[in-house]
Amino acid sequence: MGALVALACAARTPQKVERIALLGAAPGMPVHPTLLAAAAKPEALGPEMICDWGFGPAGHFGGHRSPGSWMLGHALALLGRSAGQHLHTDLAACNAYAGGLDDAARVACPALIVAGALDRMTPARQGARLAGAIAGAGLVSLPRCGHMMMVEQPDATREALAGFFIKPREE
């Protein structure tokens, strides 16, 4: 959700954006009608669907670097706090957003797209399509990773972002 806001900001106020990194982004982010309907209800089905579709193998079968951490459980608890109208409003906004390619063409700053190779919510091929629409954009694809890359592969995600944002010191 934040990637679309950042993309629109970079396109519409280029004087305010020096660099942009978009994680799990695509030119359009349609939301499955079943998820959109489930997200409108206060029950846990919407968050459960997001977690099921959003996590790659590490989230489903274990693999967090902190022993005992349960990625799906933590995400469900967090998403459960916004279940109902808040989650539905956010997902409906993603679903309605149609200006991704136009906004991408107007981005004038350096850009990086980070995609999870196994992302079922915003497939990596769509992240590559977005990167191709932004002049000079870089693309990092994280293998064996779904949409929840900051949880599934925190080190690889941090390294991709640090390599893009942190300038090496001059010696």
C-alpha cells in the first residue's frame, strides 16, 4: 500500500523526492474480490488471506532467524488490529489505483524496485514491469521470498536498501 503512495509522491512532487525504493510494488495492485469482501468484515478471514497469499515458504514452513518466532502469527496479530473497515479502505484504494505506469514514467529520481520472487500478491514480473517503466530504475529480486520480504528476508532486504540509499564513505 505504501509503495503506491511513494510512487505517486515521487511522480507528482519530484522536487521533494531524491530517491525512491518500492518494495513489493507493481504498476497496478488489483485485489482479489474475495479478499476485498473479506477485508470489510471484522473477522480474521481478510488478514488470514493476506498472510496466506503474502508469505513465501519461510512464513509457511518456518525459517525466521529468531528461534521461536512465528511469522504468520505475528502478521495475523498486527493485521487483525486493522481488520474491518480500515483494512477494506486500504485494499480498495489499492484496487482502484490505475495510474501506476503514468506515475512511473514521471519519476525523475533514482529508483529501486525490490521484489519477492515468490510474491503472489504483487508478482515479481509486475515489479519488473514497474522497474522498466521508470527510467534507469534498478530491480532486486529476492529468491524464495514472498510479499512480506522485510520479515521473510530482513538481511537481504536491508542490504538491497542500504546499497541503494547509503553512499560509501570517501577515503
